[in-house]
Amino acid sequence: MPYYIYITASQRNGTLYTGVTNNLARRIHEHREKAATSFTARYGVSQLVYYEEFERIGDAIAREKKLKRWRRAWKLKLIEALNPA
């Protein structure tokens, strides 16, 4: 079963959210539905802008923690490297 780390955004240069899941499509749908009173619902962070796939959950969690420690500028560079438009 694959695991994913992902970054969602509210808009270009807007709020970023980093998370981990085993079902990327379902998780993005949950963010878009804003089902809970959560960070993503409050800030409208529902546009998928980046993701990575992992075979082991431990690797995905480690990468998520690493990305959460990154500066915003580093995250934007990572996103823009795969989404240049």
C-alpha cells in the first residue's frame, strides 16, 4: 500500500499545509469538503500543489516532519520545481 506526503495551498503564494495519508484522492476530497473545523477548513487550503509517494509509512512520516520544519521559501521552491506555471 502506498503512502503519500502532500502539500496543499489556499491560492498562489497563499497558506500552505503539509500532511501524510494512505489515500491521497480521499484526503484531498476531505480537505475540499471542509468537513471539520480544522486548519485546512479555516484557511481554505484545498488545492493539491505537491506530493511524494512512499512504500513505508515510517518514511512518509519522516519526510512530512522534515518538510514541516522547512522554511516557507524552501517549500515554494520545491512546489515550483514541479509546477512551473
